[in-house]
Amino acid sequence: MSRLSRRLFVLLVLLPLLATPAFANETVKVGIMGGDAEEIWHEVQKVAAADGIDIKLVVFNDYTLPNAALDAGDIDLNAFQHQPYLDAQIQARGYKIVAIGKTILSPIGLYSHKYKSVADLPKGALIGVPNDPTNGGRGLLLLQGQGLIKVKPGTGLTPTALDITDNPRSISIREIDAAQLPRSLDDLDAAVINTNYALEAGLNPRKDAIAQESAQNNPYDNLIAARTADKANPLYLRVVKAFQNQRIRDFINQRYQGAQIPVF
């Protein structure tokens, strides 16, 4: 083999190796809900990419699915829930899942197509609340904070309609799937709606809600969750760090103007 031929042979062998990156990005699958969470996590993807992490988003449209998927190992992390919801899911289903970082607070609101204020709600008003225990309880606590009802002391964050002890305006509570509440507004006098579903329906929490829970001492901060066995996984903690970045804080504040609040 001539010297030129040997050089060409070596070049042909080395070219594919030279074209291959020395280090491929590490991939993490994160389960989220659709809507505003997708916008936020698209920004997080950019921050994570700079740290060599390729975040793959898996979008769900039902609150009951992301924890099942995480527990089964179909995704690596999820980011859609607050601690009371996670606690209830663990108690009901035995999931081995734990929070590894906080993200945002989405203050839940009371909305109406018929009335401009809580004071305008008529006696006997029909009010919809989410039908899952944690968000339903959250809705009842919001109504209590507005003076519409009182719930039995000691029920904590998960009172039910059966725990209403005082109802001076004789309001009726209708429990409805959280995702369906915006579509049910025309059939109700008002409804307590989670922020992600309100935004998807074109409702502006800051302008359209006739009442909203306070952000002060609020137990409903959203979180990133992992399987308990992975709670100290360095790669997953880097995803948390990518979310808890000043760039993400600024994006949330500018984009949502208080409808979503960074809690990191």
C-alpha cells in the first residue's frame, strides 16, 4: 500500500470518529400538564441544554396520570402538582414519590360569567369546585376566605362539602372534574378553577377572577417530583437547578404578571 493510500485509509477510518461528539447530552423525561407549563418548560429546556441535559417533555391532560407514569418508570420526573395533592396520591395509591424542588405557585381563583364580584352572587348560588379531594378542599377554603361558607375546624387542607358547618347564603356546591370547570361556567353561577385550566380557557386570573387565594403562607407551591429512590440523583437535581434559574424567574414574572408566581 502506498504512503498516499495509507493516509487516505487512516483518514477514512478517523473521519466518523471525529464527527461523533465526545459527550452526548443526558436525557431526562419530564411529565407536565399542557398549557402554560409547556411554555415555561420550553424555556427550562434551553437552560438545561447549556448544561448538557436534553429534557424530553411528556404532556398529560389528566391530573391522575403523571404520578402513575412516574411511579411506573415511564418518565423520570414530573412537575404539575403541589404537596397536598402528592400526599393524597401517595396515601391513596402507595406511590413511592418525593418532592425534590419547588417551582411555581398558581393561585386558584373563583370565576363567573354572570357576576362581577363575590358580593353579587345571589342567595342559593350554584358554585362548582374540583372533584378531587385536595383541589376540592382548596376550593372550599377559598370560599370560606370570602365569607361564603365555614368548614369544620380540624379538617386541614382537605375539607369536603360534608364539612360545611355554616352556609349563610345557602350556596350549592357541585363537584366537577377540574378540567371541565371552565366549560361548565355557563351552567353555574361561579366556579373555582385551577390556574392552568383557567389560562387554557382564555381566562386571565388577574383580571377575570372575582376572588383569588393569597400567595402569603400558601401551602400549594408546585414542585418537581422524582421516585423516592432517585431523590438524590445528581442529573435530576441539575434539572431542578435549571428550573430554579434567574432566567426562568424573569420569564415567569414577565409572561404571567402574577398569574404564576416563582417560589424558588
